[in-house]
Amino acid sequence: MTEKKSGLNETLHLAPNIYDKVEKIPTRNGFGHGLVELGHANKNVVALCADLSDSTRALWFAEKFPDRFIEVGISEQDMMGIAAGLAAVGKIPFLSTYGVFSTGRAWDQMRTTVAYGDFNVKIASAHGGISVGADGATHQSLEEIALSRVLPNMKVIVPADYWESKKATIASASIHGPIVIRFGREKVPVITTEKTPFVFGKAETFRFGNDVTVFACGPMVYEALIAAKELEKKGIDVRVVNMHTVKPLDEKAIIDAAKETGAIVTAEEHQVNAGFGSAIAEVVVEHYPVPMKRVGVIDRFGESGEPDQLMVEFNLKSTDIIKAIEDVLSRKKK
């Protein structure tokens, strides 16, 4: 019999004051710092950008390594092709632009030029999610998990915070093949530390619990932790799992959670259709069906507004996760 645990996983070296005075840093900063570190460590790492180098933080790499940086201009489709060509001759290209452009405007090139040939291209998909704020629906990328995870050979990472974005960027250079790394613009809570483990393809249990499991990615991991802490007051024991690697999924972690807790909630800052929650559901329904609920954007485009207001408007807060947890628990087999 496995020993049952409850509460934060202290062995992961999570950040102090998660539930109180949590520090906030944009995840895009983690990409920028990780890219610079890679530049120092590996001369084959090159960077490309489509007129957004300051916004994506690729500018930091350009300032350190100008001979290894290509400013393509507003030509995202060309950038995909150039990156594939660089990969074909042994370089490790990191291209960066907004997610609506990398996985939207340049989807055909991402599919046919990059993924089909299994080229070693790293796609930094910036400004993901509704929290882009005032930029509005045209720039709030809510579909890139769905659009990228469906492609053969493509891998997808959705880091939870600054440190995880930095680690994901660095780790991706040693993983062969195309990878999409999704990160945002706004400051988000820093819930991990430099010492917190990051292993590509491996989920991390941030909080132990036996009644229900919440699988989350990106900034929704923090919201899941807040929800779990609140439900603790009612005697509900919530497991929170950070599933930073959306493809390939850690299927064992999903199946174990289904068997051990008997109910699952997913949380993502993305369209609920065909996204992260759908990926989890595919594993659950095939291996160990249990009551399940997905928290995400419900089949609508974004809109302009303050990031925090939009998270409330689109039902992406801890209170919405709590409602989903209460729903699956009401349907859980006794």
C-alpha cells in the first residue's frame, strides 16, 4: 500500500510564500535569460525573430550574439523556412514571435517545412493566453496548444513560471526535433525556484492529495494551488500536478492519479476544445475513466481588458477550479 500524503511537496523546493507575498515575473523573461545562457554554452544556437525581439526577449540574445541573430521582419512564414534551413546544416535555431503568428499565420510552414522533416527547430510562442490583456482578440493566442500538439514530431511545453520557462528553453536545445514553448507577457507568480526539478516529459506533483487531482499548465498551476489551499479548509484533499510537458504527456502520472484519487480536473489558459484538458481526457478515457471536468476558455475569442479582469471574465481563476472540483466530487464513485 502506497503511503498517502497531503500538502505541498517540500522535496521539490517550491518558492516560499506561495500563498502570501508571491513574487511575479513574466515567463517571457525566463525564455530570454535561458536563450542567452544557451548562447554562451553552445555556439550552434542561433535566434530569429519577426520584428518583436524586445517583446519576446530575443533582443537579449541579439545584444550578446549579434552574428548569430537574424531579424526577419514581419515575415513569420519565411522565418519558419529559414529556421528549418539552419537546422538542416546543424544549427539549433530558436525562432520567436507571438503565438497567433507562429502557430496560426505560419501553421502550414510549421507543419510542412518544420514538423514533416522533423527539423530541430525551437518555436518560442509568445503572448500565449488571455492575459495578454489590452491587445485584444487578434493577439490573444488561445489555440496554439491544439494547433501544435496535433502535428507528428512536434513537442509542446507550457511552463508555469519564470524559472520553468528558463529551464524549458535550456532543456529544449538538447532534445532533438521541433518544440513549441508557450509563454506569456504579463507578470505571473513565481512558484518554483532555481532548484526545482524540471525534466522534459515528466509531470511534477506540487501538492499531494487523495480526493481529486488537478492537472494544470502555465499560470493555471498557481490558480490550482490556491484552489487546493482553500478547499483544505473544507477537508477536501486536492492533488495538484504541474504538467508542463503537454506533448509527450506523462501518461503514468495521469493514470496513477485517476486510480488513486478517482476524479480529475484540468486547468489551462487556452481554448478548452482540443487543448491541454482534451489531451488529458484522451488518456483517461482510454485507460481509466473517472469523473472529469475541464477549466479553460469555452469556445470564444478573447477581448481587450486588464489581464486580471480577463482571467475573471473567462472563468480562469481558482474559484472556477473550485467549482469544477466540487462538480467531479459530486459524480465520484463512493
